[in-house]
Amino acid sequence: PQPTAPDDRLRHIKRAIERIAPHVPARTPFVVITGAAPGGNARLAYDRCLGALDELAAFAQGHDVRIAFEPLNPVLFNTDTALWGLESALDMVERVGHPALGICIDTWNIFEAPRLETTIARCSERIFLVQLSDWLLPRSGADRHNLGEGTIDNAAIVRAIRATGYDGYYVLEIFSGESLPDSIWRADLDAVLAKNVRAFGELWAQSERA
């Protein structure tokens, strides 16, 4: 929620790009979201983001990196985002129309969306990054699961993503509340990573099958 002023947020993101861009590969995506809509005014936030994303994309391109806009789950509306849904995110990205602006697909955020395979196909070369985790009915606001231990059909989503020609990074992103009795964050993280590497290999193989 901080800083509250949009211009301050832009300044902080630009500063992060300036500091990090020299140390990462060319075209590395920096992930951004809208933030909550002030007073619930999603239209104001949307209009503001059109200009902000264009400005950030041009700034990122000048540092040989890119901006990946991430649509969040609707449960995060009014706390973290003023926009949800992959279709809505793609529409915004296409309206901006900057070559250094694309989409970050987080399977936890978009797996329940209608017409998902069709929308992923529309994203095509706009997919800059993919984030993976799994989902069960949550016990807290930070309760994602290891790959293969929930109900997200990650293999089907990855199959649709691969069909677009995407050949970039797949990132494991698991939030796990410290108070949960089986908190992943309090587990042996080497073992967690090894488990998810195996699970990713399995879903990758599944994604190759129709």
C-alpha cells in the first residue's frame, strides 16, 4: 500500500530498474501490478495505468529490459489490484501497445478464468513470464501449494502457453503463511525445491501430450 502517490510508485520502480538492469540478462521482465484503486475507483486506476505502463515500458526498453503486467486473482481486488482477469490485462497491454510491455501469467491468479486456452493463445508473443504454484481451498491469504498437490491443471495451462511459442522462464512462486501447521516456508526449502523440480518435470511431460 505504500507509497500511495502514483508518481512515487513510478519513481521507485524506475529506481529498481536502474539498479538491477545492469546485472540481469537483456530483456529480463520486471513484474508490475496496478495496486488498489483509490476509493474503489477502478476506472481512475485503469486510466492512470495506461499512461504509467507506457512510461515504464519506454523506460525499461531504454535499459534493455521489459515490463510484464500481472493480472491478479479477483480475491485481491481492492487490496492489491484494480483489474483482474487475463483478458482484461491483455486488453490493457494491447491498448498501450508498447513492444516492451507484455504479460506475466501466474497460474494461481488465472486458472479459473473462462476461455483460458483461447485467451492464452491471444497473448502469443506478449507472454514475458510464467509463474507456477498450486491451489486448494485456502486457509489464509497466503496458502498456495507445491506443484501437483492442488487442483490447478498446470499441465494444460503450460501446454497452451507452449503452443504460443513461448520459450522463456517458468518461475516457482509459492506463498505460505508462517502460521499454517504445514507451512512450506517453515519446511526444508532444499527439499521443497527438489520436490517442485520433479513435479515440474512431470507436468512438462504431460503438457507435451494432447
